[in-house]
Amino acid sequence: MKKIAVVILNWNGVELLRQFLPSVLQFSTEATIYVIDNASTDVSVSVLKSEFPTVQIIENEGNFGFAKGYNEGLKTIKEPYLALVNSDIEVTKNWLQPILNQFEKDTLTAIIQPKILDFKNKSYFEYAGAAGGFIDKYGYPYCRGRIFDKIEEDKGQYDSTINIFWASGACFFIRNQVFQELQGFDEGFFAHQEEIDLCWRAHHMGYEIKFCYQSVVYHVGGATLNNESPRKTYLNFRNSLYMLTKNLPKNTLVPILFSRLLLDGIAAFRFLTQGKFKHLIAILRAHFHFYSNFKDYYNKRNSQNIRKYYTISSIVNRFFIQKQQTYTKLF
């Protein structure tokens, strides 16, 4: 058995498989390649069997989304390290070895993210992860190389292996044993921010999360659900509230949630002034479902071992008011 499994989750993405699987196969000789298919209705499975016969296929019984899709598919995969890779990722030569080296030299490192650049503009970071993720006091995520919609050119300014708070689900390396210990992704999230929740839970258990700049991949982004989708707005706002409820220290839970709900209201008003009524409705739906499910997510809390989780009090204030719009200007 090889040490690492490269695992791609697919739903009706036959053209993405045809475009991006060749680079994965070419540059991943250290790994076994799996595709977990979420009950695609296109010809994905038949194309995999005929055009990519060395790929191991795992067929889920339904379209379970990102979280449950991976949880179900990974049950039978036994390699000690997992690389969960979006179907719209192009990998590069030697992308796996620096990750393996990091895992094997540091037993506390449980999760690693590579450098994620934009497939359509390869000198720039890509929105989903860039050079490693963090959150502010109110749970708003940001990255080295990307804060809100401000995306930086990669000039080597973040070429250092550091501890980060969260790793992008677009290309997410994790020890198989840790994934099972954490009981995988929270399936109630369906998609979006479940990787941040899982990383936060890993921090509770004393594990570390690293950014590894020597490993480079290119991400199309938005191939499944683009940034202008009201569905994505709904999932991001709802899941962020779920995540805060599960993971915040008890003494800060109520004040942070109250502040976050107010900030969400400001975001909803901004959508209203922009005429983006579907996004406004998406936030209202997100809040309604959060209130409906609050008790369930409160009962999932396991934050007794939490340490300080943020370095910036309010990324909204820093970005929009103080105009500190790159990571290097924050510190």
C-alpha cells in the first residue's frame, strides 16, 4: 500500500475529470488515485472506467455534497495520508513529496495546505485558500494572499512553511487517522466551511495545521458553485454560524454570535443597496435555519481545550475602514 491517497470527489464533472486527471496521474506516482462519485447522472463513471483505468472508483449512493460525500467515500480508503483534491485542480511536478516530508518529520502536524494559485491567471493566488487560512474574532475567514475579494500576485512574499488556522478544502491534506478521530466533516454543512470547522476541531485536540509553499497547485475555482451564487451565500453565512456555535469558548459564545448576527445584517443591507435581492434572501434563510438548528449545533460543542483562535479582532474593520487589504499590512 502506498503512503498517500489522492481522492477526488466528483458529481457530474466529466469534462473536469478529462481536463485535470491527467496532471494528477502524471505527477502522483507516490499515490493511489481514487475518485469518489456522488451518484453522477452524466457519463463520469463510464469515462473513468474507459479512459482512466488505473483510477480506483468509489460510487456513493446519492449526491451527498462535499462533507458527507467524502465521509462516505473515505470509509474504505486505508492509506495513512489523504489528499482531498477538487476536480478542478491542476497539480504540478513534485507536489506530494514536500507534504509527505512535513507529515513524517512532525507528528503533531495533522493537516497541510499547499500553495493554491489561480489556474486562469497563474501568477496570482486563488480565492479558495491562497497561502493559508485564518479567521478573525467573529469567524470571518481570510488568507495570506486573499482578503475578501482582494487577491494578490504571488511574488514569493508568503514562501514560508508556517502554522495556519485552516486549510482549504480545494486541496486538503490530512492524516487518515486524524480524519477518523475527528469523525470527518460535519455532514450538516453539506458544502462550504466544513474544512474550517474540521480544522478548528483539530486545534481543540492539540494538532497543528501547516502551509507548505514548496507544494504548488492551480485551482479553477467556482467550477461547482461560483462566488456570485445565492446558494453559496446561503451556505457560507449559515455554516459560519454553525461553526461558531460549535467551537467558540463558552464565555464568548453569546457576545460573538450577537455581534456576528449584526454584522450579517449589515452585509444583507449592502446586498439590498446593490440590488442583489437573491443574496439578501439567502442571508435571511441562513439565519432562519441557524435559529432552527441552534440547539443541535450547541450540543455538538467540544471546546474545552480551545486556545486563542484569532490574531485579528475584526478583518471587516481592518479591510473596509483601515484599508489594510493585504495580509502583510495587517501586522
